[in-house]
Amino acid sequence: MATSRFIKDSGLTARMTLTMFLLGALFVGLVALVISYVNSAGGAVMVTVIAIGIAFWQWWSSDKVAMRAMRAREVTPEEAPELHGMIDRLCALADMPKPRVGVSDLPVSNAFATGRSPDRSVVCVTTGILQTLDAEELEAVLAHELSHVAHRDVLVMTIASSAGIAAGLLMRFTQFGGMGRSRSNNNSGLPVALVVLLVSLFVYAVSFVMLRVLSRYRELCADRSGAYLTMKPAALASALQKISGESAAAIPTKDLRTANAASALCIVPAFAGGISGLMATHPPLERRLEQLARIQAELGRPTG
């Protein structure tokens, strides 16, 4: 794939590389530990196949899982001509392949990008955001989402999250079969299930923290990249303020639960105000607006 015109971000590249390396090492270590506790060669092969299968399924079906979680469907240019037209213009401006386009039938104002590769990616918006934003603001949001695709951080988030999922499944595996007591178990005096449980919890905790740190940084990067592409940072700032300021109380609880399932992929958290601190998947709105204001000043345009 040719390099897009979105600005490069060495900080994002370094964080993605570190996340993949550390989580990959933890995942391999967890699988090796489980295998060491399996008495039979057949059991070891089964554990390895399960681990690889989990990672492959997460990678292969990432777009379908996210779209299902957001009740989204792919739309054609005939069904959504204005939305397709905006994405066509932005992809031409960014010199990147056009992703598939989706619409989520949710009143929550949001947008997200997902997919296992730039060629298999999808950019999706909710019906709520289509009703809330004007054309310039929606274009700014779409540029943000296309930046995620161009930088491949959606793919990294998808693959990295499989470590936590695999850890949870391997914990279940230790409880319901496939393992006997190992030779090393006699020396340590610890039950097999307890050892694997503790290591699995550690892998899950590390993946939980690292993915959220990466998620917060990638949102700032996409804000910055999208703003420089469109040269309209004030439009993105206005969009973020509008969709972040919606009242969650006015949205049906079942729709909030649906949106929250894919909250980390969305441009703003599914819940109004989001979650702060270590649990947060997005940077504070104030920090995002400050960055966009700096870009606005740099471009020499009056603030809106």
C-alpha cells in the first residue's frame, strides 16, 4: 500500500511497536506455561492451536464483530451518496484506498473505523451523528477516522486485544479440562489451575492497561492528522464538543450498552463524559481541544 498524505507520527509507531512486542511476548509466555503443565503431547498441540486460532479469528473477523456490536450495516453510494462523496474526496486528498462505508442505526452521535487491513477496513457513522453535525464537521470526523485506517492503529488494537481474550479463555481451559498435574507441580506445591490463573490475570491486566494507553494516544494522533489533512481544526473541535456534550440520559440504556461494546474504537466514549484515569480509552476533551487550538493558531486561521 502506498504511503498516505496523513502526517507521520513516530510516537504512535513506537507505541504500537512496543505494545505488540510486549503483549506478544506475554502471550507466548502464557501459552508456553500452559503447555508446560500439559502432560500429553496432544494436549500441548491443542493449547497451541487454540491460542493461534484465537488470534487469527480476532484478526479475521474484527470488522464484522465491531459492526455487529454497533448494529451497523454497509451502505452503497446509492444509499448514502453524500457520505460516500465526502469519503471519496478525503481519500483522494489523502492518497489512500477508499474503505467500505457503514451506517449504524443508533441515536448516539459517534463514528468509528475498524478492519484487519486498509483494504478490508470500514468507516462507520451513526444516524445520530448524521443528524447532529453539519457537513464541515462531519468531514472533519471522517478525516479523523480515515487517519486510523492509514496509520494501521485499528489493526494493532485488534490484534493486541486478542492477548487479553486468549488469557481469559485459557483460564477457562484450566478449569474444564485438558490439563493434568505436571511434573513441576510436585515441586512447587501449587495447583496447576492456580498458577495458570495468576499468570493469565497478569497478562490480562497488562493488556488492559497498555491498550488504554495506546488508545488515548492514537485518538490525539488521529485528531492531529485529520486536522492537518482538512486544514480545518476548528471544525473537528466543534464536532467533538457537540457529540461529547450530548446527554447520555436522553439515550435509551440498551443503545448505550450497544455502543459501549465498541467504545474504544469510537471517536468519543459511548457514555457522556467517558471514564477518567487508568480506565479511560480516550484523552480528556479539554486536551483534545487544546491540541486543535494550537493547530488552528499554527495554520494562522481565526478560531471559531
